Amino acid sequence: MTLNLLMFYLLSAVILGFSVMTITTGKMLRAAVYLLFVLVATAGLYFLLNYEFLAAVQLTLYAGGIVVLIIFSILLTSHISQRFERPSAWKLWIGAITLIGGSTTVLWVLLSSHFEKAATVTELPVDMHVIGEQLLGTGKNGYVLPFELISILLLAAMIVAIVIAKKEKNQN
Amino acid sequence: MILDIYSFSTLTGAIDKGLNSAMAPWLATLLEFVIVGVVFLIFYALLGLFLVYLERKVCAVIQNRIGPNRVGKWGLLQTIADLIKLLMKELIPIKNADGFLFNLAPFIVIIASFMAIAALPFAKGLQAMDFNIGIFYVMAVSSLGVIGILLAGWSSNSKYSLIGAMRSGAQIISYELSVGLSLLSIVILSGSMQLSTIVQSQADGWWIFKGHILAFISFVIFLIASTAETNRGPFDLAEAESELTAGFHTEYSGIKFAFFFLAEYMNMFIVAAIGATLFLGGWMPLHIGHWQEFNNIMDYIPSVVWFFGKTFFVIYLIMWFKWTFPRLRIDQLLNLEWKYLLPLSLINTVLIAFIALMGWYF
């Protein structure tokens, strides 16, 4: 149990530290790389909870998919010597006020709510078959309608991307 | 007998029991982590050296040459001599590069392949981690490697590196789809993503035989797409020597270059091992249905021999591609994936799902 706790604190420290570095660094690609570390450490938290499916989804979707897309677009658009401009003073003040307000709200909710430790911890094995059947189920807890809606949205987005990227036929 | 060549679980169980009786459980767990890590590191380094030697020998045979033959018997120590040379080379700092990302990139590439190797079942009872989503985990962590390649190309601040990295990124992202779909066909047939269950499901025949022609088609798609995923010829435009010097690792020298080199060969090994495990039965000996006597005879060959035999067979196929086919252009490469392989693997997946539903496989 102590090792688990130690890993939890280690991963949390990595997440917090790199989250701060993501928004304070002046170089765009470094921000993306720090974000990658945050996302990988979050996957580590899921592994710690023995929820391997979500951890692998986190790695494929966020670390392997979204961060790669972000890095790809930075590679195409920005030069290595480019730096972020320092935000103006009033933006900093607004940011600081939002930060203090947001974090006090979250902390207040967390500290005021009473977490009850379950007397008997029943470990639920996350079966792939259950996830698959619920995702495509029409009955109770079935997700087939959102699933299909998202598919249509993705299909539309893909067609739009192809139409935009398609070369215009030569007019003359 | 502790070292049972047919099942390694007695050996690993004995080590686990011995450590737990000698010290506190948490210390034993920690020590086991260290032991597994060191074993994998040594395995990784030795296998990398051997694969480089093997590639040079296979290339030489295909080109009607002898290959390395001066250092050691049959040139076996040649790659060790190369490694010592690489270790002693100067690490050249690049003036206008982003130093942090430049130094980080080789580690991301090598850690991604190192994480993937941990889930491979090497023999009966010899697997470091047996997740219930094993194959998905391998896909997830191996997709991190491309980030290292992209970072290496950009942070070098050189146009050759950047072009190489962009090509590599486009290639890996596209071909990942076909790799995933071809692996999915075996997941559908065996009904599990756990690598040990997939191996067990092939106890009465390997999926490439049991799954008819469709499983064979997905094996071929897997071979093509994973060759592209590992940036190897004929899909090696990311480091096309004749146009881009060395692609994304142009600016690297010494041990950092060796990291990219090693990771590339280990990725080839991982891909071959995954192909061998899913399609060719992994460590499972060649069993045919209910031919009990034949199966018993096959069981005399240890599982670790079967695993490495099949893996090196797939590695040989991949090397054969590289030294036979000329390099593709980038538009040919993307056309091949998006216009041919992806539709084919989509249709193949649907057909596999259909025969799995109807039970039309052995």
C-alpha cells in the first residue's frame, strides 16, 4: 500500500509540475511536450487504479493522437526561434484572479464534502465484453445513439476536410 | 528442478518466493522490478547488436557478398566493435538547436519501444506484464515513438531533419490505421485482447491457418503496414540517404544516434514478435486440431525456441523486403495506404467479423 501511495504522489507531482510548466514556458513546442508528460502521467494514474483500458485509451487518444496532431501543426507553422510574447499586465491580473477564484472553489468543494471510505472494497473487473456491449447496446445503459451521432459528426468532418483539401480543377 | 525449459513459471515463481521469504514484501516487489528492468535492458542491448549483425549478413547474402567477416568468428564481434566506436564518438552540440528537446527525443523513441517489449509473451510463463488489454497497450505505447521522431526533426533546426520528420509523421499516422485493423481481425477471432489468451486460443492451430484466407490477408496487410510503421525500406523515405542525408537523425552523433538506430531495430523486433504472436501462435508449438500424437511430438521443442524461431522468420521477411524493393515516393506511399490498404483492411475486418459470428473457422 505504501508503494502505491508513493507512486500516486510521484505521478501527482509530475502532473502538477508539468501542468505549470506547460503554461509558463515561452516556447510553443516545449509547451506541447510538457503537455505530453502531463497526459502520460495521467495514464500512469489509471494504471495505478488497475484500469488498464482507460490508461491505454488515454495513451492512444491523447498522447499518441492529439499531442501528435498538435506537434504536427506546430512543426508546419512555427519556426524554432519563435517565442511567445509576454502577456500584458491586465491579462495577468485577470488570469491571477480567475486562478484564485477557481482553485478556492474546487478546494472548498473538495474539503467540505465528506468522503466515506467503503467498508468492503469490491474490486470490479473491467471486462472488455461489458464495455463493448454497453457501447453498442440499445437497452439500459446502452450508448448506441451517442455512438452513432458521433460517427456521423466524424464522417461529416472528414468529408469537409477532403473537400477543403481537394485541388481545384483547372478552370481553363 | 528449478529451470524448466518448457515452462518458466517455476523459475519466476521460485525467485518470487525466495525474495518474499527473505525480505519485506515491498522491498521484494521493488527488487523484482529492478531485476526485470535489468534483464530487459541486457536483452535489449544484446538483441539490438545481433539484429544489426543479422541485417548486414542478410543484406550481404541477398547482394551476393560475404558481409562482415573480419572481427571474430564469421564477423560476430563486428557490431560490438561498432558500438565501442559509437560510444567514443563526440556528442556534437548544435548551436541553434533547442537543446532540451534535441536531447529528449532519442529517449522518447527508445522508451516507447522499451515499454512495448514489456508486454510480449516470450515463452510459456515468461511475460513481464499480462494486461487484459495487452495488444491495445502495445499499440498505445508504440504510437508514442513518433513523437520522438517529430521532436528530433524539429529541434535539430535543419531542413533535412524537418523534411524527414514530416514524412515520417505522415507515414506512421497513416499506416497505424492498417496495423490496428489487421490486429483487430485476430482480436475478433480469439475474442480477447490479452496476449496470453490469444496464444492459448491457438492451441489447436495458428490463426493464420484457422482463419482461412482472410487471416492470411490480414497477415499480409500487417506485414506491409508494420514495415512502414518501423520506417524500414521500401518505406524508408523518412531517412532516405540519397536525398535527405539521414532524415530526422541527420544532426545526431555518437550514442544519441545509436539510440535511434537501436530503437529502430528493436521496433522491428517488436513488430515481428507481435505478428508471430497473433498470427503464428507465439510460443505455441505447431498443433493441428486433434492429432494428439503429432501435437505431443511438437511439444518436445521448447516454447522459447518456437517464439524466437517465428519472430526471426518474420524479421527475415521484413529484411527481405528492404533489400528487394526500391524505395517508394511519398505520394505512392500515401496512395498505397489510403486508397488500397485501408479499404481492403476495412472490408477484411467486416468479413472476419462475419465468419466469427457464423463460426465458420476451425
